Amino acid sequence: MLARTKPGQAHVLDLLKLIRPWTMRENQKVRVGNAYDGGYVLPVAIAHCDAVVSIGVGHDVSFDMALALRGATILQYDHTVTGPPQTHEKFRFHKLGWGTETAGMFISFADIHAEMKTLGAKHPMLKFDIEGAEYDVLEATSADDLADYEIIACEVHDFDKLGDPVFFAKVKAAFEKLNLHHAPIHLHANNYQSLVLVEGVPIPKVLEVAFLRRDLDTFPSLSSDPIPGPLDRPNHPGRPDLVMNPF
């Protein structure tokens, strides 16, 4: 079997186009959750959200709490903590991580999705931050299951590894799957990590991306908004935010 070719600069730039934000004709943007790490900038359609699949709870549930207070049921999954740092009657915590299959401490997205479907939600969203494990699990996830979620917010990691052709292919496949039914509408760099150069292209190691399902708006053009935008805040409040379009 032939080794995959190392990605060149054109390949890296084409990959980044898959998460470059588009403008929305109907939806404005709002910020939900913490003022710093733990908050996400999303389309205003989030106001209708009645269920959240929240994978990766960690030390901050400000996002989950904000939507629970609006009446949404929050299905939380994280095998690395004993429970959420705050509780709410709308939280349903599972000490399980998102895995490629259901086994041991991990649960497949098919089984997560099946539980979400029992809620009878009309406007569900998906949020995940699983520290670099996202590419393998997205490969094992049905695009049709992802299509049920109106909004997807996620943190994607390890862009310093894009020079590895096998890893590059995993990232590309994951982004292509996320783009099948959703359009990227917001991008922000996590300033807890630095920038790296991949084939001469400066890329933050960790990015936050928000997607809106394509049938919920029209997307007339690529966004020219600054990154960071007016609703963004640095994840680490003691450091300057990472600027991604200075030229």
C-alpha cells in the first residue's frame, strides 16, 4: 500500500476553506455562555433550541446552564469528570465519553443520538469539545444523524499535526462531513494555544467553529467579518486574542 503524499500548501488552504465562515441572510449572531472560555458565538436561531447534546463537560457548564435556564434539556457526556461543576434539573449527565463504538467508558454517536431522539426535541443542537478525539469519532458517525441538529458548535484541535498525511486526511474527511448539511458561520481561535506554520500557512492549534444547518438560512457570500469579531472574547482573558485576518 502506497504512503499518502504529504499535503502541500494548496491542500492546506483548501482544507481551511471548509471552515471559513459564510454570511447568513436571516440570522444575526449572539454569544451564549461564559464571557471567556466556555462561551460560543452562534446564530440567533439558538433561541429556539429545546435540547442540547453536550459532549465534553470539563470545568465549565455556563453554555449548558444558559440553555437549561431557557428550558432546553441538556444531555451531557464526559468520562473524565464525576459530574458537572454545577447542577440543574435539565442536566442529564452520563459518565461516558464519545467513542467510535459503545464499549466500556465510551458510547457511540448512534447511541447518543438515539437518546436525544427520545426527547422529542424539535430544535436540537450539538456541542462538542473532546480534546482532539473528534476526528476518529466523526469518521464513525452517520452524516444523517448529524443532520438532525440545527446548530453544531465545536472545538477542533491539533492543527500542528496537519503535515502528517494520515492525520490531514482524517481532518479533511471530518470537515467535509460537517459541511454536508451545515454551513460554517463563525470561527474563533482558542488563545490557550499558539499559532503554527503548516506549509507556510499560519494556523492556530485549536479553533472554535459554529455551523448552521443549510435549510435554516441562505448563505449568500463568504463572511468578511474580522476574526475575532465583536462578540468574541479571548478564551484566556489574560492573553490577547489571536487575530486571523490582519492582511
